[in-house]
Amino acid sequence: MRIRGCLVGFVFSSMLVAIGMPARAAPMDPAIERLVKDTGCRTPTGELPQGAGATYNPCQPDDAAFKRLINQYAFAFAPSAMHSARTTGFGGFHISLQAAYTSIDSGKDYWRKGTQGDTDPSSGLPATENTSPSGILQLYSVQLRKSFGFGLEVAGNFGVMPKTSLWATGADIRLSLFEGFRKNIPGMIPDIALGGGVRTITGTPELQLTVSSLDAQISKPIPIENAVVVTPWLGYQYLWIFGDSNVVDFTPGTDPFASCNYGGVNAPGQAAPTNGNYTGQPTCNGTGQVWDFNNNRIFKPVRLRRQRLLIGANVRYETVMFGVQLITDLVSPSDAQSGNASKAALAGEKRQYTGVFELGMMF
């Protein structure tokens, strides 16, 4: 009972800490306004170029860099399927705290340019790029699983990612196909389960990311004495990644209305027609220019796939359970894609790895 009480307190205190985390810009938050094809369209501080010799080409989103960034973020936020093929049993509950650590290619330009970086401690100004991205993305989650008998189990998940303002929420469902056999020849059949899950993030105004999955697992519990059960498992997971940017201001350091000396919209009742026609475009007074209005754009939607291998095990002592799992790409990120454009964008991208640790309680 003492162990059970300590574990419940630990899990729920972790939930309160997570919920209380402030929503603010952090070093590994997305900064996708820097992902442009021509860096001359903006200054390093995100302003419209000014002065003699300045060019005013609209910023063109670097869709390939955005796709690579989404690809690696998604691997870290994807459902972990951190469980054996056996459910908690009819009416059973499982509450746990999970810690996941995912490798990323932190040396790539899309991580240096595409994430916030640390604020300058002397001036208080935001960084112009992330000079030292973390090599590991951490994700700490609280999960509650509930079984309804007949091998059916559902779960809810809530997680936070340190060094970002990103939160993840989602749900899982699975069906254990050969659960409950204990004796004789059927007792030698391993547990087999099919399941799926979805995770979506919040905490950033720049993009939306949702990852859905289907998985299959095989496991077999190994009793040790009377109170300890060790359960290794092997699984396969298929991911669908949906990443979309919101409207992004590629020159956030320049106010388009001030730069234009805004005089209204070229529409009836507001301004005279241009070349005899009303265009509906902003009009500028004096020497003001309309250029910065052209720097609000979106990236092309990202639709990717990944195939992952799951290898894990847990140890249960009475109601307390501890588990570990390794997740990695079964094929390279490029080979997992169905479209040529995505294959080309992810060519040369390394496989990622996630280590997951879980401490929980079943009752």
C-alpha cells in the first residue's frame, strides 16, 4: 500500500507540474518564418531589407526544409504503443508516467534556422537562429488505460515537451486477439494485439501537427515465482503524419502598415481606382511600399509516412510496473514515402530512435 500511494502521488504531482508549465517561446519551439529559399528577402532579425541596394523579392517558403522539420518532430510526438499485447483485464486500469527521448539531426540547417534558440542574455533580444539545438527531444506523458473485457482497451494520453511550449494530447485503442489462454497447448500461444492511436500538438501558433498510427504486437508473459511477471514484446507500427502551417509572417520585424504608410484598400469608397480598376490591394502614401504585405504565406501541407519497429519489455510486481522500449525506423524515412516529392525531400535523412521508460500501476 505504501508503494501504491507513493506512485499515485508521483504520477499526479507530475501531471500538475506539466499542466502548470507556462506557454512561452523556448529554444526548441518552431520558428518556421526563417525557412526561406532566398535569405536575402529578409534580414537575420526578420525585417524587410532597407537602404541602398536592397531588393524586395517576396519570401518563398522552403517547403522541403519544413517537411524535414515536421518529419522529425512527428517521430517524437507519435504514439509510443508502450504496452504488451495483453490488456489490463476486464475492468482493469493502468495509470503510468512515460518518459520518451528521441534522436534528431540537430546539426541540420532546418533545426538551426527552424527553431527559436536562446534569447540573448545581455540584450534580451531573440536569437536570429538556434546555434545549439538539442540532439534529443524529450517528451513526458501521463497515460490512463482502461479495459472493457473481450480484449478491448482504450487509453488517453497527455504530454509536454521540455525546452518547447508544445503539449501533446491523444487517445489509443487496441484489441487483444488471443488473450486469456493460460494452460495446456493454448497457453503456449503468445498474446497478439492490433491497435491504433492519434496524437496532436498545441502550444504554437505557427503550425499544426497530427500523427495517427496502426500497430501490431506480439508478447508473452513470463512468471517468476509468484509476484513477478516479465513480459517482453515485439511490434510493428505504421505512422501517418499530417503537418500544416498557419499563415506565417516571414518578416515579423517589419510592420507592413508602417512600411506602407497605409492609406486604405484600393476599393470603392476608400481610394481611387488603379489604372481604372479597383484591385482590392492596400494603397500606400508617400514613399511607402506595399512589399511587406507579400511576405505573409503558408507552406505546402506535409503528408508523410513512417514505419517503425517496437522492442520492449516490462516487469510487474504486484500492482507496480516498470517498462522500457526502443523504437526505430524499420526502413529509412525516404523509403517509407509513397510520393516522389517526399522521397526526394527526405533523401539522406537518418533513421531516428526513441527510448521510452514507463513507471505505472495496474489495479
